[in-house]
Amino acid sequence: MTLSCCTASGTFNIYPSPLFLFRKHRGNPTLDRKLTRDSVLLVTAHARDVGRESPFALRFYEELEHVFNKFPKYLMKIVLGDFSAKVGREDIFEPNIGNESLHEISTDNGVRVVNFATSKLLTVKSTKFPHRNIHKFTLTSPDGKIHNQIDHILIDRKWHSSILDVRSFRAADCDTDHYLVVAKVRERLAVSKQTTHRVHMGRFNLKILNEVEGKEQYCVEISNRFAALENLDTKVDVNKAWESIRENIKKSDNESLGYYEPKKHKAWFDEGCSKLLDQRKQAKLQWLQDPSELNGDNLNNIRRETSRHFRSKKREYLKDKIDELAMNSKNKNIRDLYKGINDFKRDYQQSSNLVKDENGDLLADSHYILNRWRNYFSQLLNLHRVSDVRQTEIDKAEPFIPDPSPFEVESAIAKLKRYKSPGGLKCDIRYLRGGGVNQSMAATTVANPKKIDARNAVLLNDIAV
């Protein structure tokens, strides 16, 4: 989630890390929940290029300070953006800005940046690292003769070692007159996702059961596989019978239904967009090699054409998505309607594999995490309970409940609700509803709640009621 605040003096954008959220309330950012000490906060700022006595410059830094004061002190805060400020190499500012700036003398906005950094215990890292001058340029005039360094990156003084390098890349095409400024950041705690231990469970394409031909084909496949299970011996272990039924269902689903392939959204970035982007890159490289007026005009024309084409493609893509939602609403297709709406509303959600130990410290290594879970469940499940010797068992007379008949099982299957979670057995309710009579007869054989254990009764417990 990104919080934007546009004012007359400039623009502020607050980008939180995936560990916490922000809420917008009357234009001011407020914390939605308690943050962790390992969070990183990015604040981008764009200051207007104004004169010395302009009130907009003073108001910009007052508002920036007002926004900055709302954040906790223990966060790693990085302030970056276009400050329209030239920071020099004055000796008095060297502890905060270093001596590797492109300019010799700081402008008025540059002094304001240094004063803001000093008052908030920040360090200007964009002027700390030695590079060639061409790697310090952040803005070049249209005639290609004047170069400035007005984009800066500031970070908390206690976290200043987290930024390893800052430089600009001239050839990077950002569709702007500024160059791309890249900072290498080293996090204090870096965790890689343990994707090797995850097992992906494929889902079957259950939409085929909504079609007449697909449902008939599925019933035929189920009938052929369950022909041998119609006359199951009641003396056979009911758990083995249920395992056999479940495996037959999965094999039938695999052959007749197939696996579900997620719908790929039609990307608006087509081949035409790619060609225009390549032309813009070539025009910029040509202008960097020869910054003449002809090459500058050619670059500006290609930029305008590319921007118009991209905006047009985005509008067409958005219109198609809205028409699709309107069609789903008209056809009463509520599931696809809400799914499409959630695609627009869904934010990025990062999953974390970190756990805390007994002392509250975070564990990142997979070996220590497994040991922590092992110890936790060992303490939770292996409690020494004192049995009450005075407690006696009382025999209760329970009424005799006969086994369910095939008609009762078939009626119970028909009453089950669709789209419910299949649970750990990965056996969806729609498998039973679309399986036909033979599958119902096989389910009747194992639907006795007195025989089947709790592990395999997850799916059939509603049927046996």
C-alpha cells in the first residue's frame, strides 16, 4: 500500500515494507498496527525548483519534517527523491555529506537538505561514494551541456552502513529527463524463501462438471472404476476401502477433468509496445552519444508517442476488465465477479517463515525453525496429567443407530454445499455430487461412523449424519 500526499510545495510518497500497513486519514499517514524493529520505511519526495525567498521551499521542508516526525525512531528510514538541490563539498558539512559531490558549493535548497538531514540525524549517502562524474549526473539540460546532481538519498545515521553504494545509470530508460539512481542496500536480516520444501498440490478443473458432456464423461469414468467396488465385503477394513475409493476418485479426475490452469490475464504490453520501447532506448542512446538538437527533438517525439501508446493500451485493458465484470454481474456469475474485483483490490502480501524462540528472538535458519516447532509441540502435547483415581466409568445406554441406506447417502450427497474447502484429503464435494450412483453405493459401504476412523471421516462425516 502506498500513501501519497500532494501539496503546493511538493509531493510525498510513503512506501512501507510488507511487514506493516499504513492508513490514509485526512491526508496524514498513521500507523495501522505495531511495527517490528526490522521494518524498512521508504519516503520519496519531489521538491519544486523555486527561488531563494519562495515560501514553497520553506513549506516543503516543514511538511516533510511533519511527516517524518510521525514515524518511530527504531525504523530504518530512507528518504530519497528529487530535492532540486545541489549539495556541495563544504568542510563544515563533510560529516553528513562527505566530499564526493559533483558540485563545489551548495545552493539554497542544498543547504536546506543538509539542515534537514542534520536535524533528523540523517546522512546524505548520494554524495559519499567516489565515482566518475558521468555516474554522478542525475539531470542533464535539453542541450546536453549542463549536468546537475539534484537527486539524493538520505538514511538514518545509525543505519548508514546498510547502503553500500549509490550511483546513476545514464543508459537506463525511465522516460524522464532524470537518470536512474540506484542504491545497493544491505539488510541486517535477509531471509530467503524456503521453496524447496513446499509441495505444490495441483487442483482439478471442476468447471467441466458444470457442462453436460463433461459430467457424462466423468460419470462414465467413475462407473468403470467403481464397478469392482460395488460389492465390497463388509468384513474388509473400512479404512482400506476408503483409501481405495479416494484413489479411484483422484485417478478418474486426472483422466477426465485434468488439472486447473490459472487464467492468464491478457497483458496490455504487446509487441507494438515492445517495439516502441526499443525505439525509445535507441533514441536515448543516440542522444547520449551526440546531444544535438536534432537528436533531442527525435527523443522527445518518440517519448510522447510511446507514452500515448502505453496510456491507450492501459485504457483498453481496463475497459475490457470492466466489461468482463459487468458481464459476470449480468449473468449472475457471482464467484467470477468477486474474484475479478479482488484482483483489483488485492495488495501484495508477503509470507514470512520466521519464528520466535523462547526468548523472543527471531529464527531464520530452517534447521533452527524445525527444532523450535519440534520443541513447542513436544511441550504442548506431552503434558504430565494427574489422573483422578476417584473417577469411575459410567455405562450409558445408547440407542441403536442402523447403518445409512444408499438412498440416505445419495440424498445427503445431493444436499451438500458446493465450493467448500476439501480439507486435508483434497477430495472436493463436487467429486461426490458428480460421480453418479456407483460412487454413492461405494460411499455407502464405508459411511458407517462406527467403523471409519476420524482421520478418514473428514469428508464423509456429514453424509453419515
